[in-house]
Amino acid sequence: MTEELINQAKAAIKTNGNSKHTKVLQALETEDVRAYFDDALENQLVLNMGPQHPATHGVLQLVVSLDGETVVNCVPVLGYLHRGYEKIAENMTFHEYIPHTDRLDYLSPLANNVAYVLAVEKLLKIEATPRAQYIRTICCELARIASHCVWIGTMAMDVGALTVFLWAFREREKILDILDILTGVRFTTSYTRIGGLALDMSDECIARIKKFIDEFIPYLEECRELIERNKIFINRCEDVGYISKEDAIQIGLGGPNLRAAGVETDLRKDDPYLVYKELDFDVPTLTESDTLARYYVRVREFYESIKIVRQCLEKLPKGPINSPDAKQVLPDKGTVYTKMEELIHDFMIVNFGNTPVKGEAYQAIESAKGELGFYVISDGKGYPFRLKIRSPSFVNLQSLPIMVRGGMISDIVAIIGSLDPVMGEADK
């Protein structure tokens, strides 16, 4: 039997030249059993990180190849949270789909509302009133601040700073309280409507927003002082997770992650929507393209968002919040209950949907994580024929294999935090 195995090993060596067969041959000839087995220290280890892991920011699995503790390769595995939201859209009216957008990037649901409704309005060829556009802009920037609050808290916690997590969530709670006054709901708001808004912004809400933006920067400075003077945080982030400007562009990276690589791009400037072209703000950009650079870009965005909100409040015009196009825009509930024509329009829109012409439309906004776009195809019926969501979290995760290669296992945690993914948006 041993002689037969020796002959098989020699034949395999002659055919393949495989060093493993050489070791087996030596083992058979010397009767050394230990040589039958590969030395674990001479081979790469495959580590499954996630999908249930606190540092993956959701159900994300990373299949990581390791040489010791150095990352050789990484394959992100998505799909554990797949909910079929693009397919769901085909089976409900344009209006009915609005609450589903809240559940995509659930850290900034108001921005999702706006992006979707803008795409539908482009398809219907209608436009919201000036007051509604200013309020939508405020909503988008409050959503950005709230999302970045979660990011700075969780990223700091990922690398060991728990206090900042508590402080950041305290500030986010203040925004949720404002949304409660504005929309009647704290979290999944479903506030935006096709052609306008569900409710107007009250004086109480405006006062609360002014109070928040006046007080926020000093609290942010406290968080920054705690983090940026911490040598451990700097060492965990500096020169970690590098990606070149060329790779970032080719892989489709967007938002703060792309701006940290030296690409000054922002849809609010490059392709203005709502009232951004009437506002004065800067686009923070750095060139280091590491985890620390992505941190600083988002921190600077806090200041710009506060600047934008303050300008919107100063310029907020009077007037209606809904477009006068009665056949495409839900009428006010007060008139629905008292006038027959408005009741009929309400019934038709809610039950049979809006009536766009055959065609297609794509609208993107600069969300907290990058380009969030909705591509809608209409066949003339009251619901989308097809709907495609361009979710920035999904696209940004493609850069992980490049960023983690050559780093340590612990670097993966910091890099994921710097990308700021939300798996509800990636697994749409």
C-alpha cells in the first residue's frame, strides 16, 4: 500500500511539480507522519468577519485572507438584508412608496424622501413651491448633521472612545425632537410629498432649529477636542485605509470618501437642485485619502451644513407648501373633507396613483454618504414600471478590498467606520 502511494506521489510531482506532493513523498519514504500536514504558519488564514459583528455597522460579511495579522485580501459579502425595495415599487403607487424610502438610509430618512420625490416630480414635470424647496433643503441638511452625528459617535467607539458616542447621540436626539415638531414623527418621517410637503414649518419649529444651530458648534468642538488630542485615535486612523485618487474614481467612490481623496465634487455644486445654487457654502476636500482624512472631511461638513441651514432660515419665503397642480398633488385634508372636487382628486391619486406620461427620469442628491439617486421608468400607469436606486453605501463598500489590503485586522474596523455604510441602503 505504501509503495503504491509513493508511486502516486512521484507521478503527481512529475505532472504538477507540486511542493505538497514532494512533502508527502518525503513523509512516505521516511515514515514521518507530521509531513502529511501543512504547517499552519506557512499558509494564509481565511477569517470570516461578520455578518453579525458590531464593527461592520450592519449585516455585512467580510471574508478576509490573513498572513499572520496582515490582510492579504478581502471580499465583502452583501445581501443578508435584501428586502427587494426596487421590486416592491412596481406594485404600489408613486405616493405609496414614499414610506419605503425612509427605511433605506434610516439615519437620514428625510433626504431619502426628497431624492425620491424629486425624481417623481421630474417624471411628472411639476415643481414644488419656493417655500417647500427651502424647507426641503433644511430637511436635507438636518438629515446630514444627524447622520454624521451617528457616524462620529460610532467611528470613535470603533476605535475605543465611548464618551464621544454618547455626546454625539445627545445632539442627534435634539434633531429628532425638531423632526417631531416638524413632521409629527421622530424617525421614519414620510414627510415629503409629490409636489410639496405633508405639513408646513411652524414658528415653534423654526425657533427650535435656530436654537440648535446656535448651540451645536460648541458641543461639536468638545467632541473634536476629545478625539483629535487622543494619540490612540490618530494612530489608529492616520495612514490607514489609503486609496489613490485614480482608484477612488474608477471604483465609483462618492461623497466625503471621494472628497477625502482630493476630488472636489458635490452634487449641490455640480448639479444644483432645490435652492443650493442660491446659497453660499464650501465643499471640504483633502488629499491624504486615509481614514483620518475621511474623518476631517465629515467634521468640516458639520460647519457647512449649519451655515446652509442658517441661510435657509434667513431666506425662507412665505407662501404655500404644495404645487397648485391639483391632478398630481394631494390636496389639503381640510378641503378634501369639505369639497367634492378635491375629494375626487385625493381618491384618484391615493387609489390609482399619479398619471405621468411614458418616459424615464433620474434624480440624484448629495446625501450624507454620497450620490443617492432614483431612476424611475413610467409606462403611463399610476405606479413605476421599473425603479432603480443608486445607493452610495453599496457603491462605497466596493473600495474595502483596496483600502484594507496590507493593513492589520484591527485596521478593518477603523476603515469600515470611516466609510460610514448603512446596510439598509446597501441591501436595498
